[in-house]
Amino acid sequence: MRIWDIELKYMCNAHLDMMHQNCHIVWSVLTKPNKYLNKHEEILRWKGKLRTLFNRHQEVAEELIQRKLKHKDAEFDLILDEPLAIGDEPVEIWQTEDYQLGLLLIAQCPCPVRAA
Ligand SMILES: [Zn+2]
Ligand SMILES: [Zn+2]
């Protein structure tokens, strides 16, 4: 589970879609604790930074719509509850953008990182 810190234009549709789901998972664990995921490093990274997460999710949602992919939060009753979005400090970046782009470059997917 990972929420990438790179610009979304470098991500393929599949990675973008996965990242969107991960935004929802992290949000849901931080708002309704889940004993299996509470200590996951990606959850901890966003702890106390729900506004930052809310904004990152918005960027992902807009990119999905721009690419004519589905953003069905309303349909699945997944809309992030904005009043809970408190804490707008930036998250800690553990790996440089170049490193993260490198991971996408070796993934078997059409992420357009080569154009970077
Ligand atoms: Zn969403
Ligand atoms: Zn990809």
C-alpha cells in the first residue's frame, strides 16, 4: 500500500487507480481505526495530516476525471468527510522522487515515466 509522492502525470491509469483506492484506505483507517492496519507505515505517515491527505485525494480524483476514468465515490458512499480533514502539514517523504520514478520504471506497467 503506497501513496506516491510524485507528479500524477508520470503514473499510468492502473497505478493512479490503485493510488486512489489507497487514499481511501488510509483515510478510512485514520478515521475508523483498523487493528490490522493501524501500524502500517503508510498509515502512520499520514497520521494527523488528514487535510494533506484530503488534498492529495482531490488531486488524484481530478486526474482520474481528466483522464475520463471513473471516480465513483458518491456511488459507493465513499465521499471523504471534509470536517475530519484536519492537519495540513506536509507528509514526510521517505524516498526521493527520482527513486519513486525508478520503481515505476521497473514495474511491468505503462507508467509514462520514460517521458520524464
Ligand atoms: Zn475518491
Ligand atoms: Zn504504472
